[in-house]
Amino acid sequence: MQPHPHGDGDGDKSVCVIPIVGIGGLGKTTLAKLVFNDKRMNQIFQLKMWVCVSDDFDIRKIIIKIINSATASFSTSSSAPSSGLAHQENMNNLDIVQLVSRLRQKLYGQKFLVVLDDVWNEDRAKWLELKDLIKVGASGSKIMVTTRSQSIASMMGDVPSYVLESLSLEDCLSLFLKWAFKEGDEKKYPNLVEIGKEIVKKCQGVPLAVRTLGSSLFTNFDI
């Protein structure tokens, strides 16, 4: 696999960054969860970690989230019974040097999958700093990033972005009917289905909008 032309250019191949890109409501996080929770991932990766980033790309906070998620992942995969969260500790009093040491202890030599969900950070220096801290895993480790921005995806990614497309009108209508009616009821109300088609057109292929509107109209038969 060739390095992404907009990657950091350091030639490191121990960790591959895979971006998922799309506008809000297309299902980036849902897709990432499907991959993350797939049982086959447990056979490939020794550690799986999920970090919600949003617009606060605070490296200290992200490190703490990764450590806690790694602890939960290790406890869950262990043969000994564990709640996963039982061994997490309060790390707010640790300085950044101590946190980095803990992070490297967790990740060093492990083949891991980490999801950075909903990234808004456009500061390349911050990203390279974080990547440098977490690329101590075994070869084949993966970082999956979800973002609305193609420029952020290009900055972070080592491979071409997986770009989510809008749903077709046919798929949107199918999804709308699933959420707006009990199964089979749509056949009893063809006039409401016609109205639903017009509603769906305005959703412009965004499944979250379709589902939300369909849910709000569930069992409402008033034209």
C-alpha cells in the first residue's frame, strides 16, 4: 500500500490511518461502529479503542480516553471475568509525561484498532503529535477516523478516504416507510405514502433526516 500523498511523509508503516468522510447524518459513526463491533475484528486486533473527539482536539484528553478504552478492551478480552471499567483510574492528576508513559505501556507492541470519531481538528501539527504518540503499536495497527471534512481526511489519512454517498430516493423511501409505519401498514394508506415521497425528496438522501421524520410521523394517519 502506497503512502497517501497528503500524509505526514515520515515513511512509518506500523499504523495505517483510514478516513471515513461525509456530511452530518450520513452514517459515518454507524459505519465505524459496524466495523468496530464486527467479531472478526477481535481475531485481528489485540486491542480495540473508541474515542469521541468532536471539536475539542485536546491531546491530553484524547490520551486519557485512549488509555481508558485500552484498559476496557484488555479487560473484556481477558479470560478472567471483568466489567471492563473496573480497573480504570482517575488520571486527571497525572502530568503529560506520565500520561504518555502510560499510553505507550498500553499500546507498545500491540496490534490495535482505534477509532477517532467526529474529528474537526485542522491543525496538522496537533495531529502529527498525537499520531507520533500512538504509532508504537505492532505493524498492521489501524486508526479509523470519521470526519465531515475532506481536507481533514486528506491531512490525516494514509489511504484514500472512504466517502459516504447519499442514499438513493428509493432507499430513502424504504427507510422512511420502515420508521413511519408498522410493517405492512403502508399498504393501507397509499395517500400517506405519496405524501411521504414528497417528504423524502426534501431529505436529500440523508438517512438521519429520513429516520427522524419517519419516526415523528409513526402511527400518525392524519393527512
